[in-house]
Amino acid sequence: MRVKGLYLILAILILGIMGLLAYVGAYSKPWLFYTIEGLVFITLIYLIFFYRKIVKPLDTIGNGMELLREQDFSSRLASVGQVEADKVVNVFNRMMEQLKNERLRLREQNHFLDLLINASPMGVILLSLEETISQVNPISLKILETNWEGAINKKLDDIDTPLAQKLAEIKRGETITVRLNDATIYKCTHSSFIDRGFPHSFYLMESLTDEVMKAEKKAYEKVIRMIAHEVNNTTAGITSTLESVQDALTEINATEDIREVMQVCVERCYSMSRFITRFADVVKIPEPHFSPVDLNELAFSCMRFMEHMCADRNIRIKLNTETLPLLDLDASLFEQVLVNIIKNAAESIEQDGEIQIRTLASPLSIEIVDNGKGISPETAAKLFSPFFSTKPNGQGIGLILIREVLTRHGCTFSLRTYTDGYTRFRILFP
């Protein structure tokens, strides 16, 4: 029972006893009656004083506890006129002011943090205690190739994108560099913070694509130029000497075998020169000259150009188009890109398969789909690395050329084998 209830019971008992004594005194002696009435009056005054000094302060403090329970930090308690109780009221009011200021500060910090996360060029993913995504910023959705509904309250393993699968494999406190099959490179960090006494995981994704591509390009340009210079100078001297000797031997009998060997050496030198020139051509890709181009017509032209090669391998090639606006492209460079992609698809199939070329209006894109042997996860991470090739005699420059041309067109792209077994090279236009 609360103090107020106990006080009322005490007051009723005291007044009842005083009333009984007054009743008894009224039938005995008049002075005794008046004495008892005086005591009753003094008792009433004391009870009122006792209520104001003891019960009311306790009731006020009880109201303060209700304010705390309801987290109403804007209300304050009024002084009750009792010294000890007023000290408690003052401490309570100061505490409520501090709690209000702290809550306001935390709210402002959280609002600022939300704005910072949403505007950050880095991808940020926050996980709940159940390891599901509780918060994700817009750049993360773009990197993960999903939307808000497809990410929130989902585990990373449940998101069917290569980067999400890589993130799920990173141990807490670890930072790794991930190279994806669309030539993008990310520095990914898995860390944690404490919230309400429990650790919550979060991921940071920082794009390193531009920096790494610039460094790679600078490195392989230097290497290619140096090799091309040395090889071409050397082969030119050797070829000239061999041809001179070959001409001199034509006047000598029984030198056919020697001249035949020299001719093979000359052809080998020319072959080596053409080989190194192909590398040098990657470095010398011209800047694109943009003009309005019908992508459907360009795709049809490339399909007809590659039909003979595909027919020799018993590969069916189809074109499915949608109505598209004219695109600002360098038709010559983009044609090289499509031809290289179709050629790679045919070589992946080898024999008896199908290649589909599709143009899409929403999103504005083109994709080349094949049912070849597919791309393993180990190979996918190296596809757009300089000089990497899965072909026995490959030079590793085809995908580099594709990457350079598409990057200069401002396109985003990906090359991936999906769960349905089809490999798709997808190009999205800005």
C-alpha cells in the first residue's frame, strides 16, 4: 500500500479515537469535553502539517518516477517546501535536464551519422544481432546490384551477387581486396561496434577500381612499349640480314634447303613482330569519336559477321531486339567490343551450342548470352587482369581491350556465369 493510503488510515484512526473520547467526555465533565475537542483540533492541524511535510513530497517523488518510466525528460517537479525533499527534487530536475540534453545530443549525432552514411562514397552495411542487414546506404545497394527490399532483413548469403558472397566469407576484423568479374575492385572491411552491450557487425566497401586500373595501365604500357621497341628493332635487323643472305644464296647451287630454313626464320620474325604489335595496339586505343548509332543495327552487323565462324562450330546465333533510342557511340570501337565478346562466347562453347544477343530498353543495355562451359569463381576474379587468359595460346589482351573501350564509353559491365548455367556479358549504358 502507498504512503498516502497508510496516512489516511492513520488519520481516520486518530480522529475516530478523538471522536470517541469527545463523546465520552460530553456525558461526564464539561472541561474534559473541551479539552478533548482542543486536542482533536491540534491533531487535525498536525495531520495537515504532517501531510504537507512528509506525504506530499513522497507523492511528488513518485510522480517523478512515473516521468522517468515514461521517458518524459521535458517535465520538471515543483518544490514542495520541505528542505530534504526539495534537495531530492532539485537533484531530480538536474538529472532530467542532463538526460534531455544527452538524448538531444545523441539524436543529433545519429541524424548526422545517417546523413554521413547515406552520402558516403563508401558502401556501408550494418548487421543486426541475427546477422541480417539492418541498414544499408545507397552506394551499397548499387554495389550489391539490389534494392532496399532485396537487402533489408536479409543475410548476405541470401543475396545472389558475387560481392555479397565474398563479404559473407570475410572474418570479423579482416580486410581484403576483392576483384569482381566486371573488372571492379573493392577494399572490403568487416568490423564491429558495441550497441547496448552487444557487438554488431558492419562492412565497409571502398572502390579501388580507378586507382588500380590506372596503375595497371601505366605498368603494362611501359612494359609493352619497352618490349615492342626491343623486339621490333631486333627482328627488323634479323629479317633484313636473313633476306640479304637468302638473296645471295639464290645464285649458289644446292642451297634450296638452307634458303627454305631462312624463309621460315623470316616468317617467324614477322609473326613475332605482329604478335608484339597486337599488344602495342591495346596501348594505342584511340579516343572514341561519338556519333548517334543504332545499337540494333550494329548488333545485327556483328552477328552476320560472326555467323560463318559459329556455323563451322555448329553454334546457333540469335538476335532479339527491343526499340532503342540512338546512342552516342564510337561505332568502330564498339563493333570491336561486340565481335570480341561473341568470339569469346563461341570459343567457350567450342562445339554445338547457342549464342543469344539481346538489346534491352529498360535498363538500356545489351547482353551476349552463351551456354558454354562457364566461368569458375577462381577464373572470374582474374578475367580483366592484364595478360590473363584461359586459352592455351591466348595473349590476355581481348578483355583488356573490351574493358578500355567500355570504360571510355562510360558503360558498366559484368561477365558472369549464373545459376541457370548461362554465361552473360552484360553492358549497361549511362
